Amino acid sequence: MKIALRNSNIGKTRRHLAGPSILALTLFGVLGAAHAQPTASPAATTQAAPSPFGPLKHVNAGLLDVAYAETGPANGPVVILLHGWPYDIHSYDEVAPLLVAKGYRVLMPYARGYGDTRFLSEKTLRNGQPAALASDVIDFMDALEIKQAVLGGYDWGARSADIVSALWPERVKALVSVSGYLIGNQAGGKNPLPPKAELQWWYQFYFATDRGRAGYERNTHDFAKLIWQLASPKWAFDDATFDRSARALDNPDHVDITVFNYRWRLGLVQGESRYEALEQKLATAPSISVPSITLEGDANGAPHPAPEDYAKRFTGKYQFRLIEGGVGHNLPQEAPQAFAKAVIDADHL
């Protein structure tokens, strides 16, 4: 595996990425507070495969009972790693030990609609709006009384990390984001793309239909495996690896969260008023000023923007790294050493 380094002046970066630059218009991407003490995972039925770091912990944070894995020294600098769709926290099984070896306290929360994370109220809207998912990160930090952390993520997790970094930079020591700047808005989502780019978003249009929702509910695991294969065409994951993460998709809110997320992007559903002020800020494409390293795999089969299209959105210390060797969309799991190195290096930019 080779890591190609870039600085913020990447106008000449070769266009190895799937889809034209206009894809950046379609990428979307946040508040709350709660204070509670973490507890061990309950013995009740779980939708999460066992973590290599011991029993999952739980904390009430904002609207959620968040299930999360934790490893490393309790007094170490905090790193929060955010997973994507349709994956889970096991994407970081090999990343976390590399960070712990450097003295970090590593937290890996299940997002709403995944694993053992649950809504505290049955009456709460199962909202998959990106601003809601990012708000959960702030709630999680508040609940654990974490003032500042290094954030890392890919896919939905990168989008949440980007939003938090843009709107609450005082809470973010550094950022690692796969596929770079993923903040967007519903207005941008109304812009049609060239046919080849639209083809990559086939599942978004599928979820826009009742047939698509029913199909995803009926065939969640098969659907997710197909996404894994398309998004990482050169990653030869085995059934055990997939099955371990697929358990997290059995969360009773997973289908609702997923469908809401993609319908929201197309403007087919409206977000909640509690997030409106945040959406207005995000619609301005706010810059990210915290020290940042963005990553891209050279075999990412999922829709993603070209790095030269978003470089100017990072106004602080910044690097882009192309991870070579057939690395796809789930970069932390496919190239854990490269991802961990980026976290450590971003923290020292």
C-alpha cells in the first residue's frame, strides 16, 4: 500500500476519482446536551457483534441511548471515530489499537439506527437528516464531558465530522475525513447530474420509492453486501467480516433512518425545526478551519468529489492523501495503518 501526500494546493491532482466534479453539489451533511455516566452494555438482546475492546458501554446523550466501544487510557487525548452506511464500528477494529499504542483514548459510537444505540423515546421522529446525526456527536461529547477531540470518519461519519468541525471548531482538535468536504444542503441536491454520476446514486432514487423502502427492509443484509462490493470493488472481504458488521443493521430504527436520510437529500421529506438554524449555516458551505487531513482510496467505487473541488473549503493546516493499492470506500477497515497515521499526523499539524 502506498500513501501519496498532497498539500492544500492540489489543483494538479490527477482525476482518479469516480464521477465528475459536480458530484460535490450532492453531498450533504447538529446540537444538544446531556450529562450521564457511561454504563456497561445491558444483557438484553443485542444488534451488535461483540467488540474486541470488551463490552459496549452506554450513555444517555441528547435523544439517544448511545452504545459505544472504548479503548485506551482514560486520561489520554480523545479520538472519536465515526462509521458510515451501511457499515458499523468494526471498521475501526484495527485502527483503534494503533492509536492506543500512541496513548489515545479511542471512542467508537454507534450512530442512530445502528447496533445497540436506541432512541430514548418512542415518540421521537426517526430522523436521518445529516444535521441530526452530527448533533448526536456533540450530544455524545457533552454526555461524556469531552471538551475537545480528534474526529475521524468516512461516509456518513465523515459528513458528521465535517459538520461538527465547521460549526463547532472549538470542540475539534483535528479532523480526518475520507472523501474530504461532504457538507451540502437540500437546494444543492436539486441540481441534476450527468447520467454517469446519477447512475452512482441509484440507491438514493430506489429509497425514494415505497418499493425501495420495502425492498431494503426485506433484504437489508443482501443490499448492504452489494453496496460493500460496489463501493470497494477490490476489497476481498469474507463472509465473517461482513456478517459481523451486518448485525448492526438489525437495529429496529435502521431502515427508517436510512430512508429518511436519502429522501431528505432529494427534498422529499423535511427536516425538523430544531435543526433549521444549523441547516441555514450549512447551506452557506462553511469552511473548516481546524487542522485537517482528507483521504481518498484509489479504488473508491462510491460517489465522491474530487479533492481539488473541495480543497479551498479547508482554511487551516491541511493535507490530502491518496491511499493507493486498491483501497475502496471503507478506508479505515481496508487501510487501517494509513487511517491511523492520518489521525496521529492531523493531531500534530
